[in-house]
Amino acid sequence: MNGFLLHRGENGDLRVGVRRATITQDTASTSLISYHSMQHGILADAFHAVSTGTVFTVYYRPWTSPAGFILPFDQYMESAEIDYSIGMRFKMLNVF
């Protein structure tokens, strides 16, 4: 299962973190965001939940996968406005 994390930086910026899983795990929890949901945009689902005030659960297990990344929330929102196509190439830049 992929991990998703909302984190507030020391300077107060809201950051979004994603950690890719190396293995998937099955669970019967209805509050868990499913793998199918992740295929359709876990970040968009989480943004919708936050913007509508809906409660959602994030399971974060850093020991289950290699290092991920954390970026400022504003940068995520800016990138979410781009209409990405399947197979589109892009380059991740280290802007910190």
C-alpha cells in the first residue's frame, strides 16, 4: 500500500508526502483508501476530503517502503492544475 502524509513544515507550510510501497496489504477497513482509489488519484481524493471537511484516515508505515518525498502543499496544488496524460514524461526538481 502506498503511504500518504499531510505535514506542516517548521515555517508553517503545509506539505504533502507520498511513500511508494514495495508490497500491498489487504485489509477490511472501510476507512482505508483502497488501491483502486489510489489508481484514480489518492492526492485528489485527500484534497477533496480536506476541502469538504470529510474525515479520512491515513496509515503511515515508513518501514514498509523505500524513501519517498515531501513537497510544499502549494507546489502540489500548482502541479494538480496541469492536465497530465498517460505516459507523459516529466522531471522532478529538488527545489528545497
